Amino acid sequence: MKSPSAADLCVFLCTAQHLNFSKAAVELGLTPSALSHSVKALENRLGVRLFNRTTRSVALTEAGERLFARLKPAFRDIDDALEDLNHFRDKPTGNLRITCGRQACELVLLPIASEFLQTYPDIRMEVVESEALLDIVAGGFDAGVRFGDRLEADMVSLPIGPAMRSVVVASPAFLERHPAPQKPEDLHDLPCLRHRYPSGALYRWEFERDGIAQEIEVNGPLTLGDVSLMVGPALQGLGLAYVFDDMVSEHLASGRLIQLLADWCPYYPGLHLYYPSRRHVPAPLKAFIDFARQRSGH
């Protein structure tokens, strides 16, 4: 039996990583049919089935899982060895993959990334937008961006943004029809714009004053999966919104929105860049860490 080439194994690893032929094909620069042919040829060469495929799903077989578990750390070592060569270049090169929620992207990550990529033109960055709490190692990411109070213990983290605050806001038209809440419990009787996480759970509005914390389960006419989409309906008077203050600062200044329950809305740890503590740090990521640290003053 002729041994598979490194290219064959790369195709397998990428497909096993995504469990999606279309996504793997895009990453590898192949057509889905060419990738499928390569996987089938590898299976024929090895004499075992590596994937169970249906029209709706792709899953690793037991043999595929075992091969994936053995190859993944070996190829990571190869990647790390190649990354070491970056130390001999004037400027690092390579790819950088980061996962980040949409609001974190807009408010913090993209402004830093735009400056960074102009400073390091040989680095290519991919930002994968997701509100889910992803396993960055299993997902093939170099790093992620998340709020500082939601990080796993085995992650190294770096603050890349200031402390943040969410605020309750309403339009003047809304307050003409409804009384302004004086305490968090008053929200139970008012129409609110709700946020649903990717997991399916609804966000409970969090408040704190004088060391007393409260979580309020609100109700209302509209539920959204993206907090930034709440600003428009709030401006139209549909309901109260609980959003980052940076998202509505201009509307508050112009009077189009009014802030409520201000003394119940504390600041909390801002956004952090995080990455695995037990892995060699690739040169593009190290450059980004140093750049973000210098920019944020940490």
C-alpha cells in the first residue's frame, strides 16, 4: 500500500476539523467535489472508512476519530516548527484566526485589527463571528475575544478594551406611553426587547447597586439574537433596550434615547483576548498580542 502524502492528510484533517465538506473545501481552495474525491481516494488507499456521510451530515467513524486524534498534535508540532522560522524575519508572516462576537468585533477588535494589519502587511487575519462560547482549540482558532469574567482557567488573557457598561434606554415616545422604571423589578410590567443566546437561553438583565445584584427576566414583543439590532426598535419606541453604552452614546447625546436605571448599571470587566496557555504561541499571534498590549496600555 502506498503511504498517503502530507497533502492527503491535510485534506483529512481539515475535513475532520469542520465536519463539513463545503467549509473544508473553501479553506483548502478546492471544489467540494474535488475534496470529496480526495477523501474517498484516501479511504480506498488506507482500506478503512474515515467518515460517515449522508446528504445532511458528516461524522467521523471510529477509525477516523483515532486517526484525527493522532495526526492533530503531530501536524501542530510541524506548524510550530515552521512558525519558529518567523523569528528570522524582519516582520512575521502567516495566518491568524480569531473568534469573536459581533459587538466585540465592532467595538474593540476591528479597530485594533485594522491598525495591526497595516503595520504587519504579511499577516492575514480571519475573524469568525460567533456569539457561542466556542472551544478555540477544537475550532482551530489561534485566539478569541470575550468578556474577562467568562474565561476558562487554562487560558491566558489580555485586556484589549476598557471596562464596559450596559444601559437601559427608551425613546421619548415610549416614555409618553409607559412609566419610567424606578427599580429593576418595574421591568416586569414593561415591554422590553429580549436577547436570546445561540444556546437558546434568554438573557436575564443584570443589575447591581450597593453590592446587591439582581437578574431580571424581562418580557416583550421582540426577541433578537444580536444585541446591536435592538437600537433601531428602541428608537422607534417598541420597547426598552439593554445595550452597550457605546452603541447608543450618540442617541443619548441627541435626546433620541433616554437612559434609565443609571445607578443600577455598573461597569464590568471589558473585552479580553484569550489563547491556550499550553501551546506554542505562533508568531502572528505573538505580534498581535504585543500590538494589542501596547495599544491598550496593559
